[in-house]
Amino acid sequence: HMEIERHEYDVVVIGAGGAGLRAAIEARQQGKRTAIVCKSLFGKAHTVMAEGGAAAAMGNVNSDDNWMVHFRDTMRGGKFLNNWRMAELHAKEAPDRVWELEAWGALFDRTKDGKISQRNFGGHQYPRLAHVGDRTGLEMIRTLQQRVVALQQEDEKLHGDPEAYIRVFQECTVTRLLKTGDGPGDPISGAFGYWRENGRFILFDAPAVVLATGGIGKSYVVTSNSWEYTGDGHALALLAGAKLINMEFIQFHPTGMVWPPSVRGILVTESVRGDGGVLRNSEGRRFMFDYIPDVFKDQYATTEEEGDRWYNDQANNRRPPELLPRDEVARAINSEVKAGRGSPQGGVYLDVSTRLPAAEITRRLPSMHHQFKELADVDITKEPMQVGPTCHYIMGGVEVDADSAAASVPGLFAAGEVSGGMHGSNRLGGNSLSDLLVFGRRAGAGASAYVDGLKARPVVSEESVATARAEAMAPLERDGENPYEVHHELQRTMNELVGIIRKAEEITQALEAVEKLKERAKGVGAIGGRIYNPGWHLALDLRNMLLVSECVARAALKREESRGGHTRDDFPGMSPEWRRKLLVCGASADGSSVTVEEKVQPGMRDDLIKLFDRAELKKYITDEELAAFDALVK
Ligand code: FAD
């Protein structure tokens, strides 16, 4: 039977990771009837996998830390392309969000004097990551879920129904956002999706939707991301008429497992390096010393001795280059392997075994110890790991207003990995978990304020429901190509042609391939019915992965410079002219065409730009901007 189950809410949050849960908690606290919809099981979001920690300038381990230092590090990490207002809000609000988590029951690791402990991470000047061993994300999700349950218990007391104001719809995939009409300015009126288990359709009538769907890693073969990361939120936003920015910037984490093949891409946390682990090539050389770029020369140690002293005396030494931002380390590993100095299985060596006592390793990195023992039969307390770059995080996402997380479509909001701007061209480790909390809360508040301001509830256009339903049914009605074939080819194409090092010719080839795959995707079939049919689910996800891949490739072709997570072999330099430019992707409502336009990003506010030295700014900004800076500080 084709009946569609219908629900009415004020705010629908799509995604139950850190961003989605924090948004939902906020919306509920502001009195909104809130739905949390997630395609995986509740609790199984990407956030759970986060290992290292959440970056927040609390100054617990080094009292010199404060929001201004964090802001500077974030802008540097993103090579000054970041939306500076987001970077400012993030740096200022992250400590409060971490303390709030603690108040809600999170059990962080402690310093000797009982404060929340903070660890070193790449690109962060001071120890800044609040953490729980190497299982921080798990504790964060546990705490946020516990908070949701606490609110439900409160509602049960007040209203006799725990789900009166907040309800979770798990294993439920949204395939379309609904609006009042087709125009880009027409407001959101709901969302359409299906239950994974039985394939039945579900519709939410709601004036506000918060996208918190995470990333896009499943468009690549080698990735640290799991099956949910098919770019759904990115695509849903595009199809609803919103814009994506920074899509050319993808973070290849330098250290994924390379062996055995079945686990290739699985993450090896940066904490291994933060806690003293070093990278060596097949000749035993700590090669990162050969790859310190000019812009970072003053901040990194030039000898192994200095780098090693830094772990115990940060005031008088510079940090080891293993802790450069991720893009730098990933490119260096890539070059070493290409030059024939890689490990037997095509990575390089990451060694902590000769650096820390075994007991210390198992205490600080229990998950890594377990992961290598179980998956690769390697004991990291005794021998080095083999690691190589893996597609990890997308900096690009929905273009939003920094303060309210509102997208350009009225009623649409986005937070977390699915949003764009905060991290510029490269995200620092630890800045995602804090981003989720800061902007998750802001999105929940933004959506609530929007709902409060409405004179009437926008009404779902029945035509759009019929279209969404027909689109979802289509693969079931065709005896077509297997969607897994198309998916694998897309993954290989993106990995090989729009990967860590890019050039025009290859990106063009990729775009041609994507065009053909889009045609093939129209013919994929998944007969077998609607009851738990993974082929059908993948057929629907394909639309999203193809759309997002096209955005990545088109923006990558257009940006003729190298910066952060976008390296062009044919344009190796970083260009001050390009720094000010954002590439904005849009799509037609049926997804058949993608456009990319240049847009100038507004200059940094005076009090913020003054936080930087002239000598540093000179490396990034145009002469004209530098003249304006000189006039300002005179
Ligand atoms: P997620 O936590 O991924 O949640 C996405 C949610 O959206 C899920 O509930 C999913 O089911 C749902 N969803 C997706 N599509 C749909 C749909 N169509 N319909 C319904 N629901 C949908 N960052 C750090 O700051 N520190 C770290 O130490 C760190 N370690 C990491 C380790 C690993 C292995 C990985 C992969 C990432 C790590 N990151 C880390 C990055 C960080 O974990 C993620 O960027 C972040 O958790 C994303 O959170 P989110 O709330 O945006 O999305």
C-alpha cells in the first residue's frame, strides 16, 4: 500500500551526530516541537568515531591560550579562506560548549589539578583538545543523547508523553526537502523520506529544517568515512535551491591504515603524533623536516632534538613538523611514496613504539592499539604502523549565515560537516567537534527564531510530494544496471582524478566520466521490493554522490591555485587574488545541471585582522589589502 505516514513538527533536524543533537536540544529548549531524523541507528553517527578531541581555548594546560590564539590558528589552518565570522564565533564559544557538555555529564580526562585535560594537535599552538582517551566522540554522543532523554523525561512529567516535544526517527532516510513551490525563494515546508527497514514513505510537515547530515567521503574509494557519508544534506540543499561553497576543498587525512586491503582508509588518529609518534620513510628518515613550507617556517622545529624537546618544554622550543596542518603532512607522505621511499604496502611508517613506554601507549591510545591488533595483527607498542592519506572530511558545504546558520532558502539551516565556510580550505583536527557544538546550538536557535517570526505555516505543495514519491519509487520499477557498479566507478574516478593532487586534464576527464555515470544512474534498478533493500537505498544515494562529486570537480577545475585541501599540480602556488574568492555551486531542481560562480568574500573586520602580524598577512593577502591594513594600524 502506498500510503504516506505524516507528522507535524516545528523543527525537523536531519542527522543525529553532534551537530544534529545539539541543534535539536536547542530547538526543544526554546519550546519547539522537534523531530530528529537519522538514517543510521540512533547513536551510530560519524561523531561517535571522533577520536582526538574537541578544540576549545580553555587554557587549562597552557594559560596563554585564549580565543584570539585559537582564531588565529584556525584562519592559518584554513589558509585565510575561512568565513572569519564563523571562525570568530567558534573560537569564542567553544569553551562554553565544552563546559556545558561537562555539566550534562561528560567525563573528560583530567589534568593533575582536576581541570579538563587538553592535548596537542596539528596546527594548534597550545594543548587545546578536550578529550576522553581516544574515544572523545563516543562520550560526546553519549552525553548529548543522555540530554535528549533527560528532556524527554521532563516532558513526560509535564505533558504525560515523553515524545511530546522531541522524538527520534531512526533508520529513516530523507530524500527530498519540500517547499511551498519551485522557486529558490519559496520557503521550506517539510521533508520527505522512507523507513529503511520496510521502505514505507514518511512525510514531515515543518516550517524549519536543520541539515546536520555530515560529509561526502563515500564518493571516494579510500576513505575514513562510513556508509552514511553519501553527501545527502549537500544534495538536498542544492536541489532545494540553496548554495554550496568551498566544495573543492577536501581533507585527505595523512594517516589512514593501508593494510590489509579490506581496512584501507580506516583512520589512525592524529593523537598518535600529538602524543609523540613520528613519521619515517623506508630509509628511516623523519622526512617531515624536509617539507616545512615557507608560511610555517618560523613555527616549526628544524632539528629532531628541538622537536623532541617541545613535548616537555613548549615555551622554549618549536613543535615538530609531524604536527603541521593535515594538508601539508598528507602531501608529504604522497611525495615520499611516489619517490619510492614508501613502506612495503604503499604507505610510510608511523612509529610510537620507540617513543613511549608500552603502558603509556595502551593508556593514551587504547582504541588504536586495539584497532591495529584486531585488523592488521600489528602491536603498536612493539612495531611501527603503516599509514597513508585517506579521504576524511569536506570543508565545503551549505553556504550559511554565520550567526544563525540560515541557508539562502527560507526555513533551511545547516550545521556541522554539511555546512561550509568555517574551516576555509583546510580544517584543523579537533575543530570539527567544537564546530558541531557551537553551530549546532546556533542552528537550533536560528530555526526556532525563524519559526517564531512566521505569520503562517508554509504548506507543502502536493505536487512536490508526488514528485518525491515517484523519484524514490523509480529504481524499484526498473530491471536496470546494478547501482554498486556505478558507485564503484564513481569512487575510483574521484580517487584517481580529483584526489589529493589534481590537474586540469584529469579533472576534465573526471567530469566527463561523471556525466556518463549520471546517465547510467538514471537506468539503475533495484528490484526486490521495498523491505530492507540496500540496493534500492544505494540507488537513491547515488543521485547525491554524483551531484556532490560534480560540484567538487567543477570547483576544483575552476580554482587555479593550490591551497589547503586543493592541490593543483598545474598551479602549485597560493594566489592572494584567489584567496578572496569563494566558488559557489548551485543546481537545477532536477539536479541535471550544476553551476559554479565566483563570489568575493568580505574582508576581515578591523579588530580581527589586527590580531595578525603584517609579516604573516603579507604571505596571504593582496598588495591592495595590505595597504588597507597599513592604513588601519598606522
Ligand atoms: P555526523 O556525526 O556524521 O552525523 C550525520 C548524521 O546524519 C547521522 O545521524 C546520519 O545517519 C544522518 N544522515 C545522513 N544523511 C541522512 C539522510 N539522508 N536522512 C537522514 N539522516 C541522514 N573531528 C574532530 O574535531 N576531532 C576528532 O578527533 C575527529 N576524529 C574523527 C575520526 C574519524 C574516524 C572520522 C571519520 C572523523 C573524525 N572527525 C573528528 C570529524 C568529525 O567526527 C566529523 O566531522 C563530525 O562528527 C561530523 O558531525 P556531524 O554532526 O556533522 O555529522
